[in-house]
Amino acid sequence: MARRSSRARGSASKGRGSAPSHAPASPHIKRCIPFYDILDAEQVARLEAQVDWLLEDKGIAFFDDTQALDLWRREGATIGGEDGNIVRASAAWIRDLCRKAPREFTQLARNPERSVVIGGKNQVFAPIYGAPFVRDLENGRRYGDIAAFNDLVRLTYMLPHLHHGGFVTCEPCDVPVSKRHLDMLLAHMTLSDKPHLGAITEMSRAQDSVDMAEIVFGRDVMADNCVIMGNVNTNSPLLIDKVVTQAIRVYCGRGQGIVVVPFILSGAMGPVTTAASAAQAMAEAMMACAYAQLIRPGAPFVLGNFLSSMSLKSGAPTFGMPEPVISNYVIGQLARRAGLPLRCGGSLTASKIEDAQAAYESADAMHSTMLAGANYVLHAAGWLEGGLCTGFEKLVMDADRLGSYQKVLAQGLDVSDDALARDAYDEVAPGGHFLGCDHTMRNYRDAFYEPQLSNSENVESWEETGAKDMRRRAYDRWTGMLEAYVPPPIDPATKEALEAFVAKRKVELPDAWY
Amino acid sequence: MARRSSRARGSASKGRGSAPSHAPASPHIKRCIPFYDILDAEQVARLEAQVDWLLEDKGIAFFDDTQALDLWRREGATIGGEDGNIVRASAAWIRDLCRKAPREFTQLARNPERSVVIGGKNQVFAPIYGAPFVRDLENGRRYGDIAAFNDLVRLTYMLPHLHHGGFVTCEPCDVPVSKRHLDMLLAHMTLSDKPHLGAITEMSRAQDSVDMAEIVFGRDVMADNCVIMGNVNTNSPLLIDKVVTQAIRVYCGRGQGIVVVPFILSGAMGPVTTAASAAQAMAEAMMACAYAQLIRPGAPFVLGNFLSSMSLKSGAPTFGMPEPVISNYVIGQLARRAGLPLRCGGSLTASKIEDAQAAYESADAMHSTMLAGANYVLHAAGWLEGGLCTGFEKLVMDADRLGSYQKVLAQGLDVSDDALARDAYDEVAPGGHFLGCDHTMRNYRDAFYEPQLSNSENVESWEETGAKDMRRRAYDRWTGMLEAYVPPPIDPATKEALEAFVAKRKVELPDAWY
């Protein structure tokens, strides 16, 4: 760790190879190609009727939070169930509440050039969230720590097709749980200038996140703008616990954003069928959105979805499989109809290492995520082992493919006169070639996406340079990037204030490992 | 080779592991999800105007084939150009001729249960075509030979998500070029009972292909049915040579099918822009289709497209990149408008081995191929090194992912009452689990695609069983499959007649290596 960490802080001038560009033309993707609607009108009607039935007849339990139940009761919902915590409400009312959430909103970044628009035709990619382990080719698999975490924040900052920092890129397991969020926030706020999320695991940690964001952005800016968001899971099936409602109160209460994500392994936390699990996810997330709008009408809300399939052999979750591919397309269409920004998918895999399985599964999961119109994509890079492990090589490999998706979405097909190239056909005879013609010379520089990690040499050249597979090339790339890393500029007073806040809170908080 | 080949012919009873199922529920995919139309009306209009301009103003050269030029002249086309071989024709007339080709047609297989429908909403996957090299984990990279070829035909026969045998799964380089087609045809016709293609490289080889098909199917069946097809490339840009026109005369002349494929590396055989290259490909293939319809109105025709991007570093073709991903979607839409079955895409990569690069690129290429509605997909499995090499591991790895695509396309989203699972919610409380509920027990068996090569174990179990990556697991799978191989039944008289035909032709033909 120490080795990598010290290298990361070394002089930029000794970086090997060319320093990667990390100033994207656009801080997020402005999609120009149409959405793909996989469902016909009847399928939509049946799924939405199921959502309504869940909201009205089955209801959603709000667990261990009388404050939330009281609000629902005051607003006119029916509270019932054995434990008196199941909220049932008219679907029309819930849908009306959801319409108060913005279809799209801006999350400001510390660097205004990196502020992102979330929702509508905009798409934002962020790295893996929540893995306790990390893996790289040199050090193998091990618990995450703060040195690895900081390096992952640095890499995310430098990778041009990651638009957003996420938050728990790995768990810094060497820092007490009670203080971990402070170090992570400080890293995102100082080692990067991309937008990021805050903590949610405990109400005071969410509070610290919003307070530190206020140090960065100032009270006035924060009053009118989303500058930080929380990302939180429901307890599927049909249960929203106080982690969710408290996070909504802290974040939305201060006008900040919240992402609420039903995580449903079909057959466990939802029925084994994709249609039922997708409808359940919609119902849970819409109920959370409605609650957020009761707390603060117009609060930025992202409807999350994380639906996975299962191996019949082991009962383990599987990724990149046809059922979640379909559910990405389905949930994309349903979210657009509900008028809510969507989080779904990612570069997901059950593979333990960066082999072909990891890449096939990640690509199919991410191609469908991309085409489905997901507005905010956590886990877009770095995910291994069903999310238990952040791969350093996987992070830069996935990010390289994200550049391809960005081009598909943002450029689509140019049919301008120049793109149709009629002049080129005057220069080139039938059976000839276009290599040197004027049109090619004018256009070749921007014609093709230039991946960093795909090798297109012939086999002889590839063998001469060591027959490196993509994993090895990825190792070379991320280690070279860390050598070239230069932190983004920050106002020294802001940095001091953040460090002082962290120091003070670390004194106030006990060391706790849960 | 000999080792593998003899093992392949060994007893099925000693096959290790479970014998893979190779009787798919459907011999091809009947797509139930909608097509994705990436182009808006204006883009379509501009691309089709470009196609018309190419047909009417620029024209297509028909090279080295006076018979083809004479026919075009008789039918009323304008013949011009310096060499007097450029055919220009009214676009409306060419489009009318293309409409004579069937929107969908059946290619009979020797085993009627494996006959495939090509066109419309049907999609058919076939393996790599034309690689001179093969590669596997045990023997490394080497020239293809007839033993490897036969094994690849056996594997293709056994893989349930390859619906069609293709033809030159690798080049059997140990057999003289002049006789190679005979051995390949005999292998497809006896070691497998799936539909396949025939030879096109020389007119007499195409003739042999159709003659051998007649032995299998009989003159009467063949008079009324497509039982074999040729697959042939134009010489882009805007040139169709006699290999194409002769193949059309041999195959279509006998009522058989033809696939004509412009292979365009953008910036070399077409302009560097995707729009221009896609329009050029449409113009070339439609002109070939029109010629086929002049030869025999109603001849089965598949409009091919193979558009690749380029590395600016090396000038080498690249695969799985955003430009060909977009062109798959574009060409799918244009082919549907032209009313022609489409061949495009495949599991394509520039990688030399079955690493993550190979899988990322193959998956993005194939996901877009699948969703674009490609009706006949050569190169759907086994492709490495830009098509120079057939990988044994890659073949079974890709084929495993094809099963996932098949489920996405053919099943879509079930929204039946049972799929919506309302009864399950009566059994499961909020926060509970669906693992043992009635609905799960009724549905789990078919709920999830069960891949053969994806490992979803936890890291400890995976390490205990040897920490095998997907490539190693794929090696185990294909070697195990060959041990379990049993040839499909064939009428002994048919087999004898085929062998006699091959023997006779081998005597008649000189050994030639070109």
C-alpha cells in the first residue's frame, strides 16, 4: 500500500508513457440516439397495473421509523399490517408525488466544468461502490484500505469516461467504520474535482457528508443546488427501513439528491420472474420517491434498480445474463414513463479475475445499461466478484470501454454532407482505396474511437512486445497513471476547513468497527 | 491433430462431465422483442438518397465478367466508364428488383428439425468463416488442417446456440486448395446435420457444392427449396467481380441462396465516415441482389454488411468499437426498409487470445448484432485476431454467450399472470424471501439462463477447484464435448454417394495450392 501510495504522490514529470487526457469534451453524455422501448403497450399496461396493485393493495412496510409513518398518516395514507407499519396509498397520488421530482437536475462539481446533468437524455458513469476487497496484478486480492481507496479516487479523477466519483470505491477497512466516511469524503473533495456521493449508513454520517459539502460549496450555493447525493438500498421485498428514510430526510431536507435502489436477486428478494421483480422494484422506488417529495417537493431523486439473476447450481447471483439485460431495457422504459431519472446496471460480473468471463458479462450488462438510457450508472467500472472486490485493472479496462459507449450515445450517426463524402468518390476509382484521399485526410483524426487498452497489432508484433494480455496492459496503464497523477487545484482555505472538520469529528467520534 | 481427431471418434460413453444438450427447442431464433431503429426519418432519407446517388450517378463496376455486363445491358442499364464496365441504373428499378427477393426463406437442413428460417424476425447464428489459423490452449497457434476442421464441425454440431454450420470454420491448409472444398462439404454433410454453406472461390467449386447438396436432398426437393447458400464478398469500393456474379449464377441459377457482403474497412475500402461506408455497402449489396433477381426472380438473397473501424496507430482493423456498433444498428434499419434478410456483425475482436479484450469486443459487437436484428450471423463464435484465427476455446465461449442472446431475443418479457406472481406476495412478508415459495418452486427451473462457462462461485470455492479462468474452463469443455461426440445418423446410401462423388472429383482435379 505504502509503496503505491507514495508513488502516487510522486512527481508527475516522471510518469511513464503519455499522461492520459482527463478533461472530457463533455462532463457527462448528452445522448443523441433514440431510446429503445422493449415493451409494447399491453406489457406496459400490465406492469404498471402490477405496480399500482403493489402500492394500493399490498403496500410497502416502513420499518423502524415512526417519524416516517407519522408523516404518511398525516398525508392521508393508510397504515396497516400486523406490525402497523405497512403504508398503502392511491397509486395516482404516489405517481403525482413522483412527478414533483425533477426529470433532470444538475449536480454541481467542485470544478464547474465537471458538473453533471442527471436525468432526461443525459447519462453519467461512476465507478463501483461498496466492495470490501481490492485486487490488482501485483498485490493480489486483499481487504481494501485507505491507501487503495485514495488511489482509486485518483484514477477515477483521471479517467475521462468516468464522469462522477461515486463514493465507496472500495471500503477502507483499516479505518474505523465510525470515521471511515470522513476520510472518504476528504479524498473525494481534495484528490478529485468530480462530483460524488456522501455517506448513508448512519444518520450522523449523512449529516457529516452534507456539512462537508457545505464547506466546499458554501451555504448559498447549496441552498439552490444539488451538490451531493446519497445512494441507499431498500430492504426488498416491499420494505423500506430507516436507513433510507433518514438519508432522505438528511439529503432531501437540505435540497440535496437521493438515489434509492431496490436490490433484488430474483427468486430471493423478489419473485423468480423478471416481470414481477421489475414491477416490485418500481413500486419500492416510487414509494421512496413519494416520501422524498413529501419531505421536500422537487427534491432531486434517482430511481434505482438492481435486479440480478441466480445460478441454479449455487444460488449465487449471476451477472450479464439475459434476465438482467432484459430488465435494464424494461426499467429504462418504465422510468421514462414515470418521469424519473434512472440508475441501473453497470459493468457487472461474477468473475473473480479480469478474464474473458468478466469482460463478456460486464459488456453485456453495460451495453444494455447504456442503451437503456440509464442516467446515473454506479458500478460502471471496477466491479469484480459480484461486487465484493474492486479490481484496479478492471477499473481501467471497463473505463476504456465506457469511452466506446460514450461515442455510441453522444455521436450517433453523422449524415452531414461531409460525412456522406460524395467528393471522395470523385477521387477513388471502383476497387481503389480511400486511404490518402482528401476526405480521409480531413476526417481521420476524429473518425474512430481510440481505445487505450485494445491491441490491434498483428500476432507477430504482439508477441515481439511480450504477448501481453489486456490484464497486463491494464496494470501498466493504471500504475503509469498514478505516477502521472497531479491533484486538481483547490482553494487552500477550503482544504484547511475540510481537514479541520475531519480532525474535529474524529476526536468527537469513538472508534467503532460496525 | 491426430490425437484430438482420434479422441473425437472415441466412444461417447467415456465423455467426462455431462454431455451437452444439442437439440435446441427452436432450430433458429424467433425474435419476439421489437427492433431498435437508431435513425430518424431525416437520417434515413439522406442515407437512402446517397444509396440512390451511388446506384444512378456513380454506378457499380462489374469486373471481368462480360456475361454479367451483357445481361445488365439487355435489361436496360447504362454501361459506361473508362473500362466500359460500370453499371448505372435507376434506383427505383434496383429497389423493385430487390423486392423480388423473399423477405424470409427457409434453408433446409439434412435433419428437418434443424431447418432454419432466414429473414423477417428470425435470427440464425453460425461460426467463424475463413480463418487460415487455429489456436487452442494445448497446441497453441498453428495453420488449420482437416483434423481441426472436422473437430470444429463436430463442435458446431453439438453447440445448441449455433444454428447453422457456416462453411470454412478454418482453412484445412493440409489439403490442396483445388480439393479442399470437397473435404469440407463432406464433413458438413456427414459429421453434422445442421444447414451449411458451400464453396464460392471458383465456379466449378460452387458447382460441386450444389451437386453434393443434390445428392443429400434429391433433385425434386432442391428444385423447390433452398438447401445450400454461397457467401461471397464484393470488392469494395463499388466493384463486383466475377467471383460474385459466377457464384450468383451457380447458386441462384439452381434456386439456391446467396449472401453478398461488402467488406469495408472505413477509410480504406470506403470513406472514413460511417454514414458513407454504410450507404456504399447498401448500394453494392443491393446491386448484387438486383443481379441475382435478374438471374432468377425470387432467388433467396441475404444482404451482407461487414464494416470495420481502424486503429490510427497501426492502420489495422479494429472490432467491437463504437463505429461498427452504430453501423450494425444502422444497417439493420436500412435492410428492414429494403425488405431484405441481413447478415452483419458477429463476435468479433482484434485480440490474439481469449482474454478480456477478446470478450469485451466480441460482446459489444455481438450485442449490437443481436439487437440490430441480423438474420444470419456468420462469425458468431470462434473469431480471433481479426478473423485470421479460429479459437477452439473462443468457439465454445462465444457460443455460451449466444445462448444468452437467444433468450433475450426469443423470450423477451413474460407478463402473464403467472409471471406477475401475485400469489407469491401472499406467502412472503415484507423483508422476507421468496426462495421456497410456491411460485418460485413452480418457475425456477426455466427462470434463468444457465451458462456453461460462467463461474459464479465465491472466491474460496473457485480457488479450491484450481482458480481456473474462463479460457481454461473452455478448454475442458470443448475437449470433453469431442469425447462425447456421436455423429448424427445418415442414410448409408447417401453417405456412400457423397464419398464416391468426392473420390471421383479428387481424381479429376489436379492438386493445386492456389
